[in-house]
Amino acid sequence: MATSKQPERRETGSKGSYSFRCADAGFTSCTWQTQGSSPEQVLRNAEQHGRERRNMTGFDEKTRSMVRSKIHQAA
């Protein structure tokens, strides 16, 4: 079964005042980003992306802390 290689779509949570880009966490070729109304919502979205697209089986506290440090508040 052949699969077409499509560019990864950008995901967004509910429009909010916090954002995160996967590229900021070291996956520089990834264009995925998310927004949310709280850092916790953005972290949940990032964890889901990590599981589904980065094959991460779990987020330890070190990974969560790194992601939290890369969440930006919108101006």
C-alpha cells in the first residue's frame, strides 16, 4: 500500500494567548504549532503531537519542563 507524503498540517487548539512550535523543541524541519488559552492546554496539545507524530511513548517531567519553557504568551 503506497502512502503519499504530504506536508504535516499545522494544528491549532482553540485560539488563545499561548503558543508552542515543535521546531522550538529541536525538530527544526517540523512546521507544527499549536495555540491555547492556557499553558496547560498547549502542553496537552504538544504531548498529543509528540505521541502521534514524533512516536514518543510518554512525556517525562524533564520533557514537560522543556516544552513549558518554549511556550510563549502572545502579544
